[in-house]
Amino acid sequence: MTAAARSRPGPGRGFAKRISVALFLLPALALYGVLVLLPIIQAAYYSLFKWNGLKPLTDFVGLANYEKALSDPVFIGAVSHNVLIIVLSLTLQIPFALGLALMLNRRFRGRAIMRLIFFAPYVISGVITGIVFQLILLPDGLADRSLEGAGLGAFVQGWLADPSIVMLTMFFIITWKYFGFHMILLLAGLQGIPRELEEAAAIDGASRWQTTRRITLPLLGPTLRVSVFLSMIGALQVFDLIWVTTRGGPVNASNTMATYMIDWGFRRTQLGYGSAAAVILFLMALAVALVYQRKVLRRDVEGALTTGPG
């Protein structure tokens, strides 16, 4: 009992420990407040005014900017484009990245090179990616000439000029850019699964598909759920690739909430209205994050939490 009592920190030592923790956290909290919380508060405040960014904030309009945005068909279309990217990402991009991760988790010659090749697009700047694909997809550009040279000239389209397919074209570019990130994330999760489990299943007569379905995918669940979460949040915030490639065109057919916000806030110098669009985007992303964390990630987060001895 005496030894246990001696090992417990006294009130003074506990207070000093809290002070040291607070001092270490203070710089990070200060940066978070200045670079994250303050801009959010400013955007919410500016959104209540009709303001061009130059004149004083005198024309108070209340929630009129929000009413205008939520009744604007172009903004509603931008929201639908973000939702489309989310749906396509979850049904095509994530399964594609998962399939590649499963393949590259096997032992074969050249595996490291293939991992590097598939991951390389992610480290390329989004601006560079947009410009390169813009040049490739120009009329009579590399894509069209390649199809014609392969005898597939009938499939030539106005890839960035046709409103009916421009979002599919942009999704292809987004997938090319980001699937490597999800592949590496899932591959890291796969490498954390003990191989002994797969070997034991093989000894028991399970096929590779049965092993993947019954053992690998359930154990990969936490990593897969994080990948899905990042994909959804990224799809809501996608901006650079679309802005560089199409500027939201043609006729707003590839607009997203982020490009709509920048277009109205900076190109049309209506920063009050653009701030309202930014706040709506922030609230939507926050709602998705909170609901997903509450309904999907809750078990993973609670399982990761540990408490010290009382």
C-alpha cells in the first residue's frame, strides 16, 4: 500500500503535468484557431452582407444570400454534380483501388515498380494534371487521334465540350489522379493482416475468393471505411482539377460547389454571396463527416480508445 501510494502522482505533480500538456498544445491550437476557426467565422459573417470585397460591410441582407443560392438552379446542379462524383467514387473508384491493392499485395516480380506507377499520379500537382488532360482531350488531340488510329473513330466525343458527358470525363480524370492514394491506403491495411490467417484458411480448403471474402475484407474493414470517408469528403470539396480543366463549363455542366463559390466570390466579385456558398459547402461536409463518424466509424473509434488504470 505504501509503495502504491508513493507511485501515485500528487496534486502538485498532476497540475504541472496538465500545464506542460497545455503549453505543448497551445501553438497547435493557436494555428488551428487562426487558420481554421477564424476563416469559418469570417465567412459566416461576410455571408450576411451584399459585399464586393472592397467597400465597407454596410449592406446587411441577412439570409438572403443563402436563399438565393438554395433557389439557384446552377447551384443545385453543382450540388448534384458533387453527389454524382461521390456515387461514382464509391461504386467505381474505391472497388478499382481495392482490386489493385489485393493484386499488388501478392508476391510477384515487378510488384514494387507497379506500386510506384499506380501511385505516381497522386503526387502530380492537380493543376498540372488538369492542363495535361485538357491538351490530351482537345478536339483532334491525342485521345481522338489514338482512337482513330485504333479504328475506333466512332467513339470520338467532345470530351470537355459536350454537357452530357463532361462530368464522366472529369470523373475519369479525378479517378486517374486519386485512385493511387486509396490503393496505397488499402495496401497498408492489407499488409497489417497476418498471413497466418490466410494460410490457415487455405489448409482448411478455402478458395482464394472465400479467403478474401471471409477473412481479408472483414479485417480490412476499418481501413476501407476510412478510405470511403476520405473519398466522400474529397468529392464534396473537389475544385482544382475541374477549375483548371473546364472552369465549370460548358454551360455549368461540370460545376461543383467549390467552383461555383470561386466563380461568384472572385470572378464576379460578390464575396458575400460566395461566402454563403462556402458556408453551405462547409455545413454539408461537416454533416456528412458527423453522420459518417456516428453511424460508420463509431465502432472503429471506440475500439481504438484505451483508458489508463484508474
